[in-house]
Amino acid sequence: MSQGTDNSNTPNLWDKRLFETDKELLGSPFYLDKISRIGKFLKNKKGKFLDVGLGMANLERWLLDRESQLKIYGVDFSPKAVLYAKKKLAGKFVVAKSQKLPFKKSYFDFAAMLDVLEHIPRGESKKALGEINRVLKKGGEFVVSVPLNEDLETMNRNRTNFNRHLRQYTVRILVRELQLAGFKVLKRDFIYAFRNFYFLKNLITKIFPNFRKPNLLILYVQKK
């Protein structure tokens, strides 16, 4: 499987790109559905929650708007994103990479890493997942999402890989990486990026699973 090789994912790039794309994302039923599904999973839980790669903190805003009892922490390697979260939201937000989290062992009850792994080079993903396992308590739950069915080779060739994805995941690959990192899968969820009649077409996919290939995988897993 062809993977991206030019890792241009830098703090400077994402300082700019996160703010450029946020308005577009907040107008996307696909993106809002992702935030809502994961938010509903976390909303009524209690304990410490860590978002690795929090971006514009839209999940955190969703939770706080609904008076979640979670103690919210977030990291991102974009200093501007972290500063934005600190100004706008209640929680603890720090600049850090997923491969080296600045927290003690078994500190968190819950964690999330949404659309981040595809930006991490193959040799570093094991380290990132290992770090999340380290900072989670035994039995702690972790939500991870990655895009599916991208043609990364064509995107790179046509210079349309605007989000700088480095890896192309399948369900099997992600499940295997998580298992090797010490997690067991609790639930799988798929989202489809329809442009029109979004919720109606997603309902159709539940009735007819082969209607279209999914565009996003969400896995809910637990530390063994």
C-alpha cells in the first residue's frame, strides 16, 4: 500500500491550516456527526479526559456546552491551537507531540485521538499509541478515528493531499496496531461523507451496508 513520504506536518503548517479550515468543518454535516457521535459516548462519563491532537477543540466545546463532568485536558503540537483553547475553554491545554505526552502513567480515565494517526509516520505511530496506553488507567477507554478508502497515491500524485496525510489506513491495520499497543476493541463505527441528504443517506447505509464504502472509521477501545 502506497504511503505518503514527504512529512510536511509541522507546527507552523497547522498553526495556519487549523484556523483556515475550521469554519468549513463546522458547516460540514459529516464532521459535526463525528463530533456528536464521540461526544455522546463521552458526555455522561466522569474522570479525566485527554484529547491528543485537539485542533480547534470542537469536541471539548461540544462537551462543555452540554455540561459534561469530565476534567478536560488536551495537547496539540500547534501552539496557536493550544493558545486558542486556553482562551476559550475551561481545561488544561499544553503544547506537546503525541509521541511524548507530558503526563504521568495511568493518569487518565478516557482519551481520544481523532484524525491524527494518518499524519504520523509509520515508525512513529507505535510510539504514539504506546504513549496513550501509558497515560491511561487500566480499563481506560480510548476513541480513535482515521479516514478510510482514500486513494493516497493519487492524491499525492495530483498534489491534492492538502491535509498532509502520510498513511492510508484500513480497519484491519488500525485494529492490529491498537492490539499491539495493548488495547481491545469494544465497538466500531463508520461514517460516510455524503454531500447532500447526509443523514438520509447514512440511514440507507445502515440498511444496505454495501451502498457505499465508508469514509471514516471510529474505534472505541479499552486498555487491557
